[in-house]
Amino acid sequence: MQKVRRVISVIVMNESSVLARVSGLFAGRGYNIESLTVAPIPESQLSHITIVTNGSEKVIEQITKQLNKLIPTLKVIEHEEMVEKEMVLVKFPIDANLSDIQALCSAYNGGIVNVGLDMVITMVADEPVRVKNFIEATKRYNPIEIVRGGVVAIER
Amino acid sequence: MQMSGAQMVCEALIIEGVQTVFGYPGGAIMNIYDEIYKQDSFEHILNRHEQASVHAADGYARATGKVGVAMVTSGPGFTNAITGLATAYMDSIPMVVISGQVPLSLIGTDGFQEVDAVGISRPCTKHNYLVSDLADLPRIMKEAFHIAKTGRAGPVLVDIPKDITAEFGNFIYPKDVNIPTYKPKYKGNERQIKKASEAIKKAKKPLLYIGGGVVLSNASELVRELADFGQIPTVETLMARGVMGAKNPLLLGMLGMHGNYASNMAMSETDLVISLGARFDDRVTGKLSEFAKYADVIHVDIDPANIGKLVNVDYPIVGDITLVVEKLIEQLKDDINPDNYKSWREVLNRYDNLHPQSYNDSDEVIKPQWAIERIGELVGEDAIITSDVGQHQMWAAQHYPFDRPRQWINSGGLGTMGFGFPAALGAKKGCPDKIVINITGDGSILMNVQELVTASEYKIPVINIILNNHFLGMVRQWQTFFYDKRYSETDLSYQPNFKALAESCGGIGYDVTTKEEFDEALKDAIEKDIVCFINVAVDRFENVLPMVPSGGALYNMLLDHKE
Ligand SMILES: Cc1ncc(C[n+]2csc(CCOP(=O)(O)OP(=O)(O)O)c2C)c(N)n1
């Protein structure tokens, strides 16, 4: 069966071991996690977990049903019409061409966020595909370190 | 009221109406045991192994429909309980297990007898709690019982650090449960139910496929009614034996790997599967692509995740079986003609006459199937039958005349050897007026044999009938069929003296080699009313038939095995 990529938001009670319940479910039932982010929802006792996964339609259906079954799960949203963003931090050596790097970041709605003695740190937040392209493009400037933040999404 | 955490646990159990707790003490749970000592509202049964405590609580729950309760200490006490939790989880049995934990300050330090109980039990409990604040304890106890018995039932673990049980606080037991994230759905969607009933009316070859959910939902009467006025042929899963009643002419039998011919053929030829509380387990379906190949599927289940998990469903209905079947009956009652399915019933009757569930009896040696039938003749409806796992379990399911739900108690989902004896203890505690018989094998019985002591001490007169083939019979059967008779590690010729073993623990033992001795032993055991072993020498190489080889289609059954 054909695999599809899916972004799923899980709204859960913000309590201890809830993340273990969610990630344990994926591990135990052999589902894939491409990326996972989690943060509290302001002014509530809830957390928002965003998971990017892939699998056949049948598997995706099971994933959402099994997530719904967890006692601390309030809601599961299988995103269709969404705005999807991912952040990435990239560290370059200071001797790289800074104006080139600045220009590259600007092209991806980002910029330089920190400059130290021997390195410069840039940040880009954009659609996951564009983040991937950006990372590809940074290669010629010999990045020292790349840290991706995982996808977050919001339904339109 | 001010009280210690340990007192709170006992108070909660009393308020929940718990009458029997099965357990085993240890360091981390001693404060609770101290409170158990001081009260006399509920009884505590000291099993001789924590696994047995959890199985006993499970058997109690299966026999009565109430929530079973077990108690264990931290570390090894808890890990011993895991098999019991997983067994109950697979069969959706309502149960609360309370485990002691090292004090909060020691958690995470690899303290003495520390193990991550919530971590280990997460995949085999419906939910679990680590109590980290005494103020939460009353609410957690209340929620644990609520979650265990509502929706799709299941075991809940409450792990309580020792310092929490010592601490004092205010005890107010909540009246209601308010978990905003947990709202099980009971009422099936009316439109779906209507569509399903239309499909039933249109079908030419409908088949009721009854699972354990019908037992759990106490819906047997309704399901019988539905089958009856529509005159719809019915098959039962291993977990549903007793729902229709053995004498019911609409019951074809059990389906699946060791189902009978007519049941499996019915499933292969039906044009509409009406699945009530069954979950399309691989031991039932055989090769999925051939399963109910010509049928549309109505699937009624309380757990939405069960629906569409394995087979495509045309009429999904999420809800409690009782409520949904009530509605289905309403829709169909005056509007269904039993004659519609007459020729279908005739076809199935022909199948049943062609290959009825049978065996070749013998005068030389006791056939295990004969023993089961004989138990049925002697005690029938009066008994609750538990079993272990193996050939004896399948023969019991095939040949015992189960007449009512909750009469048949076995580990279907996990297939846990060692389940039968402790589960029988629990069933007997829950239903003291019933004769409780554990049908077991010479392999399985040894996996919780220490319960002889428990049964003697507390005078729980459970009858264990060991169908002794001196083999791990079910594995031996597969070796005969599929491994060219290489009997790797399945010969159990080296045995304890079962009679003496039972007697050394205060029970009675019987060695049986003839049919006459069998009758005498069983009658004597019922009269003596003490825990016993009836050790029955049966035909060593008898096989469970028919059989659908693993992964094969249901209609390809081995009906016979010729040497
Ligand atoms: C705890 C556990 N270990 C292993 C198995 C695998 N197993 C399934 S049936 C069986 C043989 C059971 O032998 P016995 O209890 O003598 O029953 P019989 O099949 O001979 O009737 C085994 C080993 C199991 N189901 N459970």
C-alpha cells in the first residue's frame, strides 16, 4: 500500500509521562516518527504535540485512533489544510562569507541571530521543504552544526 | 477526615465495594498491609506468587463482572504482576492493581527494589498512575476504578511510593469522575444502525459473529433474541463461548483455527458478517484476504480502534453492544422474515452433517475430548470452567456444553499458561455457589502450582482436572504436523507425583486411567469440597482437529490426521 506523509496534532493534558505514552505507542506498534515537537498551550493545562509521520492510509487511521484512545488525549487533528513551519539553526565558521550567508538566509525569511569570536549562527523558519532546500544550500559554506526544530502546524 | 495515604487506599477500596483483594506484601507496600490488618471490611487472600494474585483478581472479574483488585510490592513484586496485567489487558478485563513503590526521594536512584512500574506497564494497561502527591490519591483511586470498568474495560495500575502511604492528609473521596479527555461513546450512531439493519434485511446469507465483547457488555440475552427472531446462523469466538448456549440450534459452533467445519465454511460463504464485540484476531480469521471474502461487514465495537484495523468495514458502529443491539432489534423486529435465510440455514446444516465436531472414542485409553464431554454431563450448567493454554483449552472450548456467559474463563488474547488455577480461585471467591473446575495440562498446571497452598489455606475448593498427555501437547502437535516429528523440548515424561503434590499441600489427589475412575474421582471431589488434582492419563498423541494451519484460509481445514 502506498505511503503518505501526514502531520498530526495531538492535544493532551500536560502531565508527567504523557509524552512517553505517545512516543511509546509509536514505538510499540511500529509506527514511524519523522519529527515530533511538544510545548505547553498558553493559559491551559494542555500541551500541543505535533508529529510528522508516514504510513499507509490504514496505518495513519490506526495511529489517530490509538492516539485518541490514550486517556490524557483531548483531541487528535489529522491536518489537511494547514500552515506548516519548521525552524532550523545553522552555525558557520566566522571566516565564511558573511554577506553571502546573510543573503541566503534572507531568501528563506531568516537571518543571522548571533555572532561570536569564531562563529556565526543563523536561523530560518519556513516550510519543511524550503528548510530542506536551505540546508542543502548552506553546504557550500561549510556549516559546523545544523539543528532542526521539528515541524509545527496549525489548521487554516 | 485526616488519615494516612495507606488508610486512604483501604477506604477507597471499601467505598468501591471491594470484597476480596488478592495480593502479596513487601517493603514498599507495608504501610497499606498494616491498614489491611486493622480493618475487616474486605478479605485479603495471600496467593503464593504475585502473578497468581493478578490472575485471581482477573478470574474474579470475569466470573462476576465486577472490578478485580490485586496488590503487590515494588520491584520484583511488580514485575511478577506484569504477565497478569498483560493477560487482562488483551482480554479487556476490568481490574485495578495497586503496587508499592520506593519513596519519592529515591525514585530514579536505582534504589533497592526500584523498577519503573508505569514505564514497564504502559503498553499492557489501559491506564496507569504514579502517585506523586498525597492530595491526588483519592481522585486517582476513583479514576482508576472508573477507567477500569467503563468504555472498553481494562486493567489500571496505581503505583504508590512508600512515603505517600505514610503521610497524613485530608480524605475526601470524590463522588464523580471528571476526566475531560475520557468520554467513552456508548450509543451507536442511529443512522449507521439503520443502514446496518437495512443490510441485514437485504442479505441472503447473514452470519452473526459473536465475540467476547458480548460477554463484557452483558448483552447475551439480547444477542440471543436478535439471532432468534431473525433465525440468523451464529458463530462464536473462543471468548464468546456460552453466549448462545450449547443447545441453541442457531449456533454453528466456534470459528477459527480450531473452529468446526460448518462455522468456518459459514464465514467463508456469508454475504454479510454481523460482528458483535469481536476483533478479527488472526487465530480467528486465518488468511485475511480469504476471510469472509464475499461479505459486507457490520462491525459493532466499543473501541473505535478495533474497527477497520484488520478488515474493511462497510457499516462501522462504535458503541456498547447492549445499546446497539437493542436498537437493531427495534429496527428489525417487525420487519424481518426468518424464511429469507432458510436455504442458507439448510446449506450450513448440510456442512455440519458432513463434518460434525467429533472424535474417535476408545475403550483402551481416555480421550481428552471424552473427559471434557463427561465433565459437561456430570456438572454442566452448574460449573464455571477455567482453563490454561494448550490442547486442553481448545478441547474444552470445542466440547464443553457452555450454556451461559461467564461460565467459560480462559486467556484468549495472551494465551497465558498458568492462568487457569489462580483464575479459578478468583472465580470461586466471586461465585462461591458454583462448582469451579480448571481444565488444565500437565505443562500449564506447574506454572502456578504453588496456589495449592493458597487454595488449602483459604479453603477454596477448586477442582483441577489435568489432562495429562506427558507432553506440551499443543506444541507437540505443531511439531507432528509441521516439524517432521522433531519433538524438541516438549516431552514431559519426567513428572511430579501429582497426587502426592496435591496432598502435600493439604489438598486431595486422584490418579485416573479409566472412565470409571474418572467419574468416581470427579464425584468424590465435588463431595469432598477441597482443592484437588484429578490427574487423568489421556491418549498421548491425540490432536486438536479440525485445524486451519497458521496463515491458511478458513475453508482449508485439516479434518483428519493420518499417520
Ligand atoms: C507462559 C507460556 N509459555 C509458553 C507458551 C506456549 N505454549 C502454548 S501451548 C503450550 C503447551 C501447553 O502444554 P500443556 O499445559 O501440557 O497442555 P496441552 O497442550 O498438553 O493440553 C505451550 C508451551 C504459552 N502459551 N504460555
